Amino acid sequence: MAKNRDSHRAVTVPRVLQPCVPPRCKLVSPTPIKTFKNLKIRIKLLVIILPLVVLPIFLLGGMIGYIATQQAYDGLTATSKADLDHMADFTLNLLDSHHRQFEVYREEKKVIVQREMKALVNLAYTLINQQQIQSEQGNINRSKTQDAARNSFKQVSIGSSGYLFALTSKGTLTVHPAREGENIIAEQDENGHYFIRELTERAINSKPGEVLYAIYPWRNEKLGDKHPRNKIVAFRYCPKWDWIVAAGGFLDETYDDPEFEKNSMATLAQQIKSKKVGKTGYIYCMSSAGTMQIHPHAEGQNLLSVQDTSGNAFIAEMTKNKNGWIRYPWQNSGEKKARMKIVRYRYYEPWDWIVAVGSYEDEFYQPANDLKWRIAKYVFLLPLIIGIIAVSLVFMAAKILTNPIQKMTTVIRRVKQGRLDEQMPVENRDELGELAISFNRMTQMLQKNKEMEAALAQHGKMASLGVLSSGVAHEINNPLGVILGYAGYLEKKIPEDDPNHTFIHEIKRESKRCKKIVQDLLSYSRTPKPILEPTDITRLLRQIIDFASNHTDLYHVTIEQHLATDIPMIAADADQLRQVAINLLLNAGSASPQGATITVNANVEDERYVRIEFIDEGEGIAAENLEKIFEPFFTTKARGTGLGLAITKQIIDMHQGKISIDSESGMGTTVTMLLPFKREEY
């Protein structure tokens, strides 16, 4: 039985010990709350207060950075699009100005040519009359007089292939270099029109001494013409001989001037290609068929089928829509990847051209990207600095609060050891002093003292938090100050001719929008930024006046100039000022009567401005129109566009100058411009 009992005990021992093994061998990990409770008070203050200080700074800084970056992107996008739109308007105005100037030139040349042809016809008519008089006096017979007239006619040439000719009212050519004697009454022009029949009918029914004109399409195979050309004929009827005397020539040999048009177009193309859009953007013009008329490196090429990096035929889309915005990826040779390009394109109907102004997005987003990284840097740097300050303050506050407690702890330990005669020193009459007094009342007040200690610690935490919060409230304004300060700093550091200077300027200008509304679009704001160079105003005005004096629109007036010789050089765009002066002179000339005088004065005013005056003796401007005279599309002329003075004011504004008009109906007009010697740096 003993053996069995021993065996049973050996078997049951593990069963008895098994439940006790796990409690003795299990490792219990401390919970975060328990770990926190075991920390020193100084560490607890740091763990509690530091996140309350740093995390709001991170969140606020991140939010401010995000909002500032978005506003920068939105502002730069709007500004860049406005710049592109203004550049497109400028190019359209340039094309329209060129078109109008050339049309004026052609009309003037046409009047001159018609006058010359009329003079030739009248001269031929006079020659016939002289021959007729000799025939009537019996000095020479009719046949010889006509032969003499024929020989005289054949010696006259008009242009490279024009000539004098004569035909009877029945259509028989009596004088002609190649077809003399033929009857051409049934001759048709290239449109199938019986122009000779109409010419003879008009001549017979004309008034005595009247010179008529006719224009018809004609292709001269002997001259190698492959296509019809318009031909102009001046003619007059001579009833005594039944001759219709005519002078004829091709339009392109008379008042059309291909060489002038070619040179003028080259000048226009150079003006457009010289205007840069951002760093690498440019302006180009193409026909509605996709042929590049003006382009920095693809002029004359048809790019209708060209596709962007995504395979979209963007040129075809532009020629189809003719007016709008387009955004597409484009990769230039030598670049590793495509960049997004944004283009504003407008349609110019007189020439069937499409004007396009393009720029890469990354170029006008670069300032916003730089600003984003600067904001991110300060969002991380500022909380780091504040965190270091907060840690120092927390440790200092904890030291002030815990030193007395440590002394109390020492006393308590001694009391716990049985040294009840130990007394806590009562140094102050604050909570700790009361705690000491209460602790001296022995153990019955121990629990109360512990509660007071906890309350004291909590009060210390709240006091520290209040001190730190007031400091944080002061520091929160620093990011806003840094943003504005760095904007001003960048404006001073970046040269004015740097494209980025415009964006910094826009940031500052947008902050002042509450005081001033920025001037408009379509087309006049932008007028393109003037290219400022040292300019001699006196010399420039003399050149303009010399040019204007020879202009046909100013033949009827006299231009007097009173220009001071001591005017210093100013920074200005000579081409734009030339446009302004010519426009004002032409306006003065159109308003002035025959024999009137236009006076141009220039002198220095207040040692700050160049004062330029244009004074005419014209009809003046009504008082109700003075306030609207600079508005776009406002005009009192029957055929005016209303853009001249609007562009003039825009150019003067871009030069930071001033322009004003003083006028009364019937008393003439004085236009005054003030151009500053020193420009304000924005």
C-alpha cells in the first residue's frame, strides 16, 4: 500500500504544481498608462504639454502653407492667362494697325495713279484737239493728224506694260501697240463680262470733259501671265474723231507694291517674334490652313498634321475652333520628357490668320513651387524651435514646482521611518506652506495632504499651459510676417527684367486689391511690357514730326515744334512712344481745318517729368465726351475704331506716366503727357 501511495504521489505532484507554474513564470508587460504614471513629474509635464504646443503649430502651419500655395497657384494661373490674353490682344492690334496702314497706303497710291492716268488721258485729248485745229486750218489733212496722234500715243508707257490706246464707239482699235485695226466690241474679260461694250457705252454717255475709270480681270499671255490680274483703265470720249482715248495698266504695276508689302511684313514679323512670353514662350501666326506665317523657327511650314506627345492634332483643333484656349503636352528636342504647354489663340479675320501665344506651365508655376518649399521649410522649422523652447520652459516650471515637493518627500520618508519629530519647514504661506502645516498635524491629515499635492501639480500644469499659450499666440503671427517679408525681400533681390519679378510683384499687388481694381482685358492690358532703353525725347519727337510732316493726312496743316534742348534721357520704349505721338498728330490733323497749325511742346516739369503737349486748332471735343475719350471702342469718328486713344493711354500707363486732354467745342484740343524720369519700383 505504501508503494501505491508513493506511486500515486509521484503521479499527482505535477498536477498539484501545474496550476502554480504559470503565475510564477509569466512576464506581465506594463501598460502605457501604468508606464506614464510611473514617470517623473517633469517628464509627465513634457509629454502632456509639448504635443499641445507643437501639434497645433504643425497643423496651423500646414494649413497656412496649403492655403498660401493654392492662392499662389490660382493667382499665378489667372495672371499668366491674363498675360497670354493681353499678348494675344497686342498682336491682334499690331496686325490690325499694319493692315490699316497698308490699306491707307494703297488708297493713297491709288488716288495718285488715277490722277496720273487722268492727266495722261487729258493730255492725249489735248493733243487730238491740237491736231484737229491744224486740220481745220488746212495746215494738214485729217489722216496725217490722226497718224501723228497715233505715233504720240505709242511713245507713252504706263508702268512696265501699260500704254495709251484709242478705239471708236463701235469698238475698232484706232491706236494700239499690237492689235490696231481690230474690232474688239465683243471682247470678254476673264469673268466673261463684255467690258469693251460697257466701256464704249459709258464713254458715249459721259459728260463733256469727264474722265471715267474701269477695272476688269485680264490675263496677258504675251507677258507670261499664268493667272488673271486686275487691270485699270482711265478713258474719255472725243466726239470730233469718234475716238475713246484710254490709258490702261495692271494694278500690281501701278498702285500695288509687292516689295513694300514684303518689307512691311518682314518688319511686322520681327516685331512679333521679338516679344517673348516667359522664358521660352513665343507668339506665332498661322493661316486657317495651318501654314506658319510668322514663327521663330517654322515659318512657311504647314503644321496642320503635327501632333503633341499624346497624339492629338492640336494645330488642326486650333484652326477648327479659331478662338479659345488649348493645353497640350509638348517635348522639344533635347528634353527628357514632355512639358504641358498652354496657348491662347485668337482669329484675325481680315487676313484669315490665327494668332497664338503660348508658354510652358512649369515656367509660370516656378515661383509658386519655390514658395511651397519655403513654406514647408518654415512649417517644420518653426515647431522645432517652439518645441525646444517649450521643453526648456516645462523643465524650468517642473523644477520650480517639484523642488519643494522633493523636500516634503524627504520629510515624509523620515516620518515613515518613525522620526515623527521631523517638521516640514513652512517657508511660504502658499499651498505648499499650508501643506507643510497640515502635514505637521500628523498622519490624520496625510490623505488630505496627498490630495492637495495632486491639486497643486494640476494647478502647476495649467499655469504652465497658460504661459506657453500666450507665447504661442504671439509666435503664430510670425509665419504671416515671414511670407510678406520674404515677398519684399525677393522683389529687391530679383532684377526687374527677370520674368519672376512679375510674379513677386503680383503677390504684393494682390495684397492691395482692397484699394484698387486692376485695369482690364481683351484685349488692353497688357499691352505688352515696354522694352525700356535710354531715350532722347527731343530727338525722338523731331524724327516723329519730320515723318508726320510728310504724311498725306497732314498736308493741310503746319506743325510747329518748341522742344527744349536740356531734357535728360529717360527710360522708355521708343517704338511705343512713336506710336503714341503719331496717333495724337493724326488725330489733331483730322480735327484741324485747312491751313491750321499743330504745336508740339516739350520741356522739363518739376525736375521729375518730361511734359509733352500736342495743341491743335480743330473742332474740339464736346464736354460730355471728355470722360469717355480714353475708353476702348468709344469714338466720334464715322469710321474710327475707338482704340487709338485707349492704346495711347495704356502705353503711357505702362510707362508710369500721365495723360490728360483739355478741350472745348470749337476751341481746339490740348493733349498733355507727363513721363517720369525715375520709375517707381514695385
